[in-house]
Amino acid sequence: MLQRIQTLYLLSAAICSGGLSQVLPVRSTELSAEFAFESLEYMILFLASALLSLISIFLFKTRQTQFVLGRLNIILNLILLGLFIYRLLTVSGETANSEKGIGLLLPILSIVLLVFSNKAIKKDEALVKSVDRLR
């Protein structure tokens, strides 16, 4: 059902991946700011993560599939986080002072929200199994 707590977690993860990633800077210098949508691979990974979260919301009748999609989304965000770290460590020509933006924390926030949603899905599955045993 759509009024469950995992729906709020998944919707928050979708907003974090789909919306906030396009607004918050990944890296900024004195002259400009670098956003995630300027890089094709960042944009694809963030939008895929948001899409997986939204698909997961509407698969509330099949909790096991919802759980698997949550795990897949966590792996996707870990890949995104690894790509961020790799890109930060291999930046060449760093002449101007640059600051890391808050956009770097979005995959971590999304992973935390997805873990919470998976815990709630597992809790619902255990509740349904316990009720089935009583019948």
C-alpha cells in the first residue's frame, strides 16, 4: 500500500536523486560551480536511481521485488559514490581553490534512505508471514 513508511523513504530517495542532484553543486570554485547534470554519466546514474525508487514505490504488492530493487538501487548509488571519489582524486590542473559541494553527499543520503526502506519492507514481509502462520 502507498501509505507505508517505506513509500516515504523511497519517495525521499527519488527526490534526492532526481531533483536535488540537479540543483546542488558537486564542486565549486571562485568563478563557477560544477553540477551533476553537466556530466552525462552522473546524470544517467542519478536519473536511473530516481527511476528505480519510483518503480519500487508502485511495486508495493510484491515486496520481494521491491526489496531486490532497493538493493539494486543501493549498488547503483555506491557506484555513483565511487565515481565521485575517483573523479575528485584524479582532478588535474587544480590551480584555483575549489570546494567540494553538498552534492557529493547525495548518494550517501540516498543510500541511507534506501536502507531504511529495505528495513521497513523486510518488517512488512515478516508481519505478513506471521499472520499467514496464524491462519
